[in-house]
Amino acid sequence: MLLEKSTNLSSLNIINLPDTPGGRLKLSRLKKGMTQVELSNATGISVTAIRQLEKDKSKATLPSLRKLSKALGVSNAYLGCFEKLPEDTLGQKIRKARLYHGFNQKEFAKVLGVVEKTVRKWESDIHKPINIHSENLQHFLKIIKT
């Protein structure tokens, strides 16, 4: 069960919010005691966009997710529901680890010293990383290992 702020700002009522990025965004905002307008001012993301995100009518970009998570004091991984992503293949694990760390493909490629196309091919399971890149990836993959 997730919480929603009632009209009385000092009390919180338990309601059913979906365990989705939008539900988690709304819950985090309410727990922080922020209105959509306040969150908009804190992040530079429009109120309309925040409403759409909370209703799961749109999906936040990684830069927006980073702004939202910083303003709300929660992780990118939590807001993005990244724990729900599959990790059956190496490509899926690489994508999940990249998202957990808050990188888009271009940023991740730069950190790893490869071109963006290489990251796309890894995540699509078209190519596998060579040994030198596998070693670098292990640092990032640790976050999803149980």
C-alpha cells in the first residue's frame, strides 16, 4: 500500500497507488510533503509533465529521473522501478546496471571508454564485451548481483 496526502496536509491516508514509476513518484513527492508545483520548481520539470509522469502517461528521461530523485531524496532505481527489469541475458544485465547507475547509453559508453553503438550492441545481445571491457563492466554489474 502506498500513501496519499489528504486535504489536511498534516495527515496521510493509505490508499492504493500502483507500484509503478508514476505511483512511486507520487508517493515520494507526498512523503516529502511537496506539491506538484513545488516539485516542478525544484526540478525545472513542468507541472504538466509531472502530472503525466504520476499518472504513468509518460516515462521520465534519465536526466529528468535524476532531477526528480535528487529533489525527492530517493534513488533513480527506485523511481524507475529498475528492480523489475529482466536480467536473463548479459545484455539485459548490462542495461539494468546502466540504468541503476543513472547513465544513458552515451554517458555509459564514455565511462567505459567505448562508443555508444557498442553499448547498444551489448544491450541487444548482438555482441558480448571483450575481456578488457568485461572487467570494467563488473564494477557496474555488482549493483544487481544478489
